[in-house]
Amino acid sequence: MHKIKLIIRGGFDGQTPVTQAPIFRLVEGWSEAELESPAGILPAGLWGQVPAGDPYLLHACLLTVNPLDPQTMIEVRTGAPTHTRAQYTPSADNLRLTLVRPSDEIRVVTSPQGIVKLELLVESIGGVNELGSRLYEWSDAANKARDTGVRVVRFAANGAIPGWLGTLHVIYDSVNAGNITLPPRVIVPLDAVLTVTRKGPGIPTLLAAAGDSFAGGVIGQAIQRSGFIMNNGEQWTWVAD
């Protein structure tokens, strides 16, 4: 397992190739280097830090000062002619493993900010017991289970909903009214769906996080019976019965 940490001040622009190898040093078990800005496209070989000539499985996550926004992404693409092979948001909690070939490029995009750390875990798909293949199967199964699974959360008082994937059902069952706060909209995927159902006599009110709102600029929605909510990329979209 190769552990690589790239640090950049100002963020990744997704456009500028990094052709000059940075200086790496071992820091707490990581091969760490600071990139000079601008930077946005990394060679698949990562300047000799990964197995030479071998495809490998890559797990990537971004550590940022500000919350990840919709434009943040990592993209694995072929060399010329360029075609995108994988594209996703490399958040700190993702389980995504991506196959990278020696001829590929890794494109990284973040919003401008003080400092960004890109952590890369690299595992060759060959080697003893084909550890990389087993990791891929585990990650793929876990990812599918989380993306397509349906979860149910029950509230009986004030509370907050964490970021979610797939479908999340919220049931509010209380004799008292209560407030349920939504997570920051930027951490909720556009295909995620939330349903909220009032079961008891108490009426719950959904509250948008600071800086967010429902369509029309409303920051709170009372749930009389049930409703659906989704992230449309700019505001929360709301439908109630």
C-alpha cells in the first residue's frame, strides 16, 4: 500500500498539468509533498511514487478548509485522445476505489481556498493474493449497499439530519411540535431523496441550514402529513401533501 499526500495552497484548478516532480518526504507514514500552484492534472505514475508500469486501485479523499461544494471532483481520464473513465467527489467518507492505468491522468478540481490536502491510497492490482482485487470487491459491494439502500430514522423531539445518500425516510412521532434541521445542502447528492412523515399529533418543522433555503427563499417547512425533499443544486425542492 502506497500512502501519498499532496498539499496545495489555493486549491486545484483542474487545468494545469504538473510535469515537474515535487519533493517528497516521509511524514507520519505518508509520502508527503507540497505542490506549487497552479496545479490540476497529475500523471498516473505520480512521479514514481506508485508501482512502475502496473495498473493500480486508487482511493482518494480531499481534506479542505471549506465544505466541499458541487464543483469539487476527481476525474480519471485516458491520455490523448482524452476520455473520462471515472468522475466523483472524493470526500473524506467515500469508499470509492478506481482503477488507474499507467497511461491515465488524474484531474482534480476544488474551489479556491487557503490549503487543500489530497490523500491518495494506492494498491497494485497484482502482488501477493491480489489484495487490490479483494479491496475492489469489498468497496464495490459497500458502495452499492450504501447508494441503493433505504434507511429509516425516527425523531421524537428536536434533532438534525446528517448528510445522506440514496433514500432516507424520516418519521416524526411525538405529541409535541419540534424542529428538524437539514444538513448543509452542498454535502447532499442531487439524486438523494428525503421523505418526512408526521405520525403523532406534534407537527415537525424542517429547517434549512445556515445559508440554505427552500424554493422561494423559505427557510422552514411545517410537515402537516408528509413530504418529499431533494437538492436541486441551488435550493431544496419541496413537495408536500
